[in-house]
Amino acid sequence: MSVFESIKGMETPLSAEIEKELKLVKDMLGNVTRTKYAGIRAVIEDVMDLNGKMLRPIFVILSGHFGAYRSEKAVQLAASIELLHLATLIHDDIVDDSKMRRHKESVQSKYGKDMAVYAGDYLLAKSLTILDSDKYEAKHVDRLAEGIERICESELLQYQSRFNTMTVKNYLRIVSGKTATLFAVALYVGAAESGCSEQLSKQLGRIGHELGIAFQIIDDVLDFSTTQKNVGKSTQNDLKKGYYTLPVIYALRESDDVNPKSLESGIQKSRKLAIKYTDKAFKRIEKLPDSEAKDLLQHIATHMLKRQY
Amino acid sequence: MSVFESIKGMETPLSAEIEKELKLVKDMLGNVTRTKYAGIRAVIEDVMDLNGKMLRPIFVILSGHFGAYRSEKAVQLAASIELLHLATLIHDDIVDDSKMRRHKESVQSKYGKDMAVYAGDYLLAKSLTILDSDKYEAKHVDRLAEGIERICESELLQYQSRFNTMTVKNYLRIVSGKTATLFAVALYVGAAESGCSEQLSKQLGRIGHELGIAFQIIDDVLDFSTTQKNVGKSTQNDLKKGYYTLPVIYALRESDDVNPKSLESGIQKSRKLAIKYTDKAFKRIEKLPDSEAKDLLQHIATHMLKRQY
């Protein structure tokens, strides 16, 4: 169940509006596969069919509603950020040697690493060309490019840290870059392009950053606590490849090895840290001006912490 | 010997000026390695040390001199396009499984495919963040992004055409995308951002496109006609990997297999086609307004056809 589907229960005018806008984002993403080369189209269609949670587009559209929402601009931005996210997923799977991604065979497993390199690059390029950039403030488009840069930097750092004892601080640094960056950009740019004040946009950006960290910690916890069927990617894959995520880092603090007992303790401590970051985000959300958008953001934040998939 | 070193023999005020500007581009590229993470810095420094021909930056600066040249803008653009080129080289080496790149071990061979994926992404992102995009017309920044898209599309098409009999038409389509695009963008944007008319900028773009095709054909010919020592990348690598380039396509037209005789004939025919494209470019160059920049462009075009490395 997607985050958004859970929200639909609220059935406010805003949630209906967001659903309508998300449909436009999906249509726009569908157009991306319209290259004239059939072979390429097949690969890209396969990628676009991931049918993910669309969290980042939801955040762009939602934060746009803190200001004077403009559909055309927000939909393009949301599609751009989702494409960027999809591109990083494809390249991540190469590095992780992942066989599965969201219950489907990953691009690199199905078409080979080589194809995955270019398919990722193609979507990265598309994430930029999909924007009519003269509609946006140059500094906001720059934020997207800076986002890609930070993500890559963090991925490189993560890769180089394999099989090394990591500190919690280093883990958070990597997670900030590779996951929180795009959540922060989505909420910041969505608001800023709707004419929100710089102060409000920045607050929303920080909320995105904190929710992003909590989201990634929960993702890493789920890697240990669920079966492949639930998560749709190889479980404990990270550990095998030498990526020591937060549960392992905590486990190795109190034991020389990762055993069921130390891992369970590591998982509990990780959950606590995820809650801490969500709480930080909640405190910021509370201070936002009262609105339907604020209520919905609170709802999503609550749901993000509870997810089991 | 670099293309530019050969031009230095001319010793005109313009060639001295371009040399000075190229130094600024190299300084700017050097700054790209200034990430705070030492491990990443090492990889990127290694990549930046490629010391290539810098043809694309030369074209940006040179075409800028057809209009009102502005150093700061042109140097940023030149660095951006060179970074984009370096990023594609790194990703190409993954797909080609190349051990060598310009007499040095390739990133993927030295650091592994995974590192090469992210290092390429990082430089791609840097190619965008290095631009103060509010200095440029949005449509010109878009041309860069469209360039990346076209390059990726062609690389995907090339990869999918492996081990297939290719037509000359398909070969030219791939070469247009993967090589000529960036030459065309360099000459077009360099001119357009110096206030040249749209007509002049487009003419320069077309010249870049034709020179780019000639350049790639010669590259593919050199893959067969030189030793590893001269080219700095594994010779005949393309053929082994199932990439049938122009000499092979021509060879297979007149013989059932690629043998010394049919290959020699294929090489000769390929050279002729390279000359045809260079001639097209020459005819366009002749029609450009007389200037020092025009003379230098003629000189570079002549040299590009003659190169033996």
C-alpha cells in the first residue's frame, strides 16, 4: 500500500487534488518513454513501471499548496525529481548487484550492467530536459543539480566505506546525502516555486531532510526485519556487500559480532533514532501556519514511520 | 601532441589568447576535485588528470570569438562541456570493459565498475553545478541537457546493436548522437552566448556536427590501424565486444568475413567518408565572416583529419 493510498482515507479536498495532480505526473513520466527507438523504449518502460510510492512527487505538490499552487510548474518539477530518483535507483542496483527491485527483476539483472549504466544516465538527462527551465528560477534548477552532486558524493563515500567499521555520524552523513537530499529539495523547491517566503521554504526543506533520514533508517531496519516478499529487494543484501547500516553499526558497538541478540538490540536502537528524527520534523511541522497542507504533511509523516514494507 | 599544440605553430594573437583561456578552464576543472572526502578526491583527481585534447573547450572558446567574447562565461561553459565529456568516457569504459584510457588505467579497471558508475554520475552533476546558470540563457543550458539525452540515447542504441549487421546509416545515426552532439553544442552555445546571431550560431553548430562525425570515423579507423601504444586504448576492442564500426561495416559489404583485404578496403572507404564530412564543414567555414577565429577553425579542422593518434 502506498503512503498516499493510506492518506486517501482522510478524503479531504486537498488529498483528492493531490491525487489528481499525481495522475498528471504519471502521465508525464509515461511520455518519457517516447523515444523513437523501440529497444530503448522497452527498457525505459520497464523502469517507469516501477509503480513506487511517489513520495517525492507528493512532497513537491504538497509543499506547493503552502503557497500559490501552480499545477503546470509543480507537475514538471515533481516528474523531474522522480526521474532523478529512478535514475539513482538504477545505478544503485548496479553497485548493489541487486536482482530485485520492488518485486520486479532489476534493470541490471534483466538487461545487464551496461544497459543499466546508460538507462540511468538517460533518465538523469530526462530529469533535466523535462523542465521548461525558463519557467523556474535558475537558483531552483541549480538546487536539483546540487542535489544530484550530493547524492553521488554520498554514494561514493558509502561505497568506499564498505567493510569498514562505521560511526553513527558517518552513517548519518551518508544518509543525509543519498536520501534526505532529494526529500529536502522536493519540499523546498515545491514551496519556493509557489511563491512561499524563503523562510517557510527553508523550514519545509528541513522537514524533508529530517523525514528523509527517518525514512532511510526505517528502510535499513526493514532490510533485516522482513522477508524478501515484503520488501521486494534482497534482504540483508547490504550486509553481504559490506555496507554496514545502522542496525549493524549499533550491534557492533555492544558485541564483537552481529548475532541475533546484538542485531535485535541494534534494530531497536535504530528505530529509536528514526523516531527522534520524525519527532524533530513533527515539531517543525507544528510551527507551520495552520492549513490543510499542514494536516496532510503531519499525516504522511506519521505514516512514514509506521510503514512495514 | 594535442590538436592545440599543433596550432600553436601559428602563433597568432588569438591562439595565444585561447591558450590563456584553456589554462583557466583547466584551473576550474582542477577545483572540481575539491570535495571534502579524500577517497573521492583521489578518484576524481585521477579522472581529471586525463590530459586529453580539450577539443570541446577549444571549440567553446573559439566560437565565442566570433562574437563579443566574455571570458568568465565561456570558461565556465567550456569546463562544463569537458566535464560532461569526461563523465561519458568513464561510463563508456564500463560498457567497453576498457582497461586503458589515454595511456592510463581506466577508472573502472583501477577502482571497479561500481566506483566508475558513481564517479561518472558525480562529474555529470558537476558539469551542471559548475555553471552559474543565471548567467546563461535558459535555452542554452537546456541544450546541454538535451545533449546528454542524445548521447545516452545513442549509447543505448549502439549497445543494443552489438553483434548485428549495421548499416552505414545506423552507424552515422549513432555517431551523430554520441560524438557529434557535443561538438555541435560546444560551437553553438559558445557563439550564442557571445551574442552571435542565431543564424551564425547555428552554422557553427552544424560545422561542429560535421567535424564531430569526421572525428569519430577517424577514431574508429585508428582503432584498427594503430597499436595500443599510439592510441592508448585497447585496439580492436570494439570488434571483440561486438561493436561493428564503419571499417567493419564496409568490409562486410564486400566480403563474408573481416579479413586483412576486406578490412583494408573498409578502412580506405571510411577515410573517404571522413574526408567528405570534413569537406562539408570546410565549405561552411569558408562562408563564415572573415576573422582570425575563422582561420583558426580552418586550421583545427585540417588537423583533426590528419591526426594519427
